[in-house]
Amino acid sequence: MSHQSLILTKKSAKDLSKLQKQFNANVKKIEELKGNIVTEKEMLRRILIRIQADIVPLERKHNDQLTELVYVFDKHCDNPFFKKKEKAKMAEFIIDRTVELIENLGMDSLKPLYEKYANRSYDEVNAQADNITTDFMKNMIESKYGIEIDDDADLSNPQKIQDYIASKLEEKESEAHFQNPPKEKTAKQLEKEEKLKQEAKNISKVARSIYTDLVKAFHPDREQDETERERKTEIMKLVTQAYEKDDLFELLRLKIELQNSDIESITMADEQLKYYNKILKEQVSELERNLLEVRKRASTAMEGTNLFTKFGGDEKTMKLKFSYEISRLRRNTKELEQNIAVLRGQESMRRFLKDFDNDFYN
């Protein structure tokens, strides 16, 4: 069933009220967001499967060839045939490629090769770079949020940084609250708080009343017919799942579908419609956060690559994008294999170094 069954329509020539228009807008937005989440989750799933099946093996082969090329350069560096400037170029190539392979692919076996040409420990250099980055992050956070960062604070990834900032801000607010206790609330403030509490209770009752109606109608325990009991059991799973998720949209949809109700009769009272709108608006916000989370996963699944941009689209578009990437990787790997075969010769290496551009392999 689509969201159309939840859309309020005009009664004769009378226009929809503001509350009814808000209800319709919320229903349409929820339907759109739910559809987008399902679509993008499925797209991300298919992309990740294809990456593992088609891209990862080719990338592995490409990186194996790049590693082989690094060792070709290493072998030539020990050859007295080459001049000091030529060996310096080869050393630059080896250092940059080993760093790339260690950092991106975790190929720690190349650390000794890096250290041979960099004349320093890879782990020490990496720790030094981490310290510089951490100090920069600490200064930025302290300046922006006005909080002091502990020496042992773990700022190793964005999520830990976010959690730490939230914790320190909460701690700071708690201290401020203790030092400056709030003034005694006025009668007007207390009245407003009480009104908000009552409204929250009413909102909760609205969803619960629909849930209760469905439970009474479809609870399977008193059903004698086995087939009907199984049907009601499945219905109750859907009803309970919707209620536990505060999914008013789904509860309304189930009530209309299962009890042959109509949305106009369910939303007759303006007071009830007002509470429906509040719940649906909160549901819109939650779904927007869920959609953003799916899109974040698509941005972080492969470092520096947005998977939806690189591989996303309809079936035909995805096929074309994957075909392009597969062809690119195969072509680059083939070129590496040819370069390795040529550059094993010292004269060929000398000619290569004459016009050497280190960015060529980046």
C-alpha cells in the first residue's frame, strides 16, 4: 500500500485546513524518505558486493605489481652502474611508494625497505606525524569549544573526537550548573513545563491507542483456526515492530489496511491531528538522520571515495561504472607489468630516470 491511503482529501468545495495540509506533507515526506533509505541501502549493498568480487582482486594484483616495481628500483640502487643523482631519484620513488603501500594497504613488510632509504624508523616518523596532528586537533578543539583537552584523550578518529567533545561539554555544563545554580522558576515557567509534560503524555497516548486497537483485533492467542493464528502472528510482529520504533506512519497504514478504516475518520479531531503532526515531524527528522547515516557509510567505506558517486545509479549505470573501473585497473596493471619488464635493464632504467616524474605513479 502506498502513502496515498494516508492522504487527507478535500470535502466538497472546502479547502484542507492548515493541520491537514501539514499532515499530508509529513506523510509524503516520510514515504519519500523511507523509499530513499531502502533504495540507497540496497544500492550500497550491491556496490560493496561487486567491489569485493570484481575490484578488490584487481587492486590486489595492481598493488602486487607496484610492490614488484619497487623491488626493481631497490635492486638497481645497489648497482654501481648508476650515478649518485640517479640513485637519489630511485630512492625518492621507493620512499613514496612504500609509504603509500604501508599506509593504504597495511603492507608492514615494506617498512625495512622504507627505512633503508629514508634513514629513519617508519614507526617513529609515523608517531611524530600523529603527534603533530593530535596537537593541531587539540589546539583547534580548545579554541573552538573553550575546553581543555586531557593529555591521555583518544582523538584517533572522528567518532572518538566527537564523543570526547560531547563528554567535555557536558562536564563543563554540569560544573557551571553547580557553581551557578538556576534561579527558582516562576509560576509561569512551571506552568509551561507542566503543559509540555502533559502534551508529551498526550502524544504518547495517540500512538498507543492505535497500537492497542490493532492488538485487540489481531492478537493470535485466542484464535482457534491455525491458518488464521499464523496470519495474526505475522500481523502482530509488524504492529509491534512499528510501535517499538515509534513509527506512527506504519501504524496508521496498518490500521487502514487491516481494519478497512479511512484516514479522514481517524484524524477527525483537530487536537488529535495536532499530535499526529508532532509525531510524524519527529519521524521525518529521524528518517533524515538515518538517510544521512547511509550516505556517510557510502563516503567512508573506501577512503577518499564516495561509492554512490563512483559506482551508484541504476543497474545500467552501475554496470558501466564498474566496467570503466575494471578496465582502468587492468590497463594500469598491464602497464606496470610492461614497465617492470623494461626497467629491469639498467640502460632502460637510466633512460627512464632522465625524464623521471614521481607523480606519474601517484
